[in-house]
Amino acid sequence: MTDPRDEADAQLLETLTDSGLYSIGAYFCDSHPELVDDVLQQSVDIERMGLGAWAAEQDVTVEAAVQTLVTGLAIRYFTAVAGSGG
């Protein structure tokens, strides 16, 4: 007999993989595996420093900083749900 909790967990994980954030993370990891570690580090730096300060230090726009941050979050979300190393 199947444990109802296992079925509920499977349904939840399936729902989580239907998100845009998951799709962005999956696409980036598949398309640019050589950049994953760099983007993850940059997103951590952005969180620590703040968008404006990081953008100024890197001489990029705040929009570029937001894109980097969101990509880093998407990679983390994808790897957490998929269980794969980023």
C-alpha cells in the first residue's frame, strides 16, 4: 500500500516544477553549466551588498543586477526541487 504522504509529496514536487522560476533555473543550468557557480556567487554578493551597491561596483545597471539576482535565485530553486548539484 502506498503511503498517502508520499503521494502528497510527489504532487507537491510536481506543482513546484511547473513554476517559471523552476523553468528559468533549469534552462540556465542546462544551457550554461559553466556559469552556474559564478552566477550563484554573484547573487550571494548582491544579497550581501544590495542591488545598487553591487551594480555600481560592477559598473552595470541595476536592471542587470536584478537579472543576475533572479537567475541565481532560479538556479537555487531548480537545484533544490530537482535535487541536482548546481
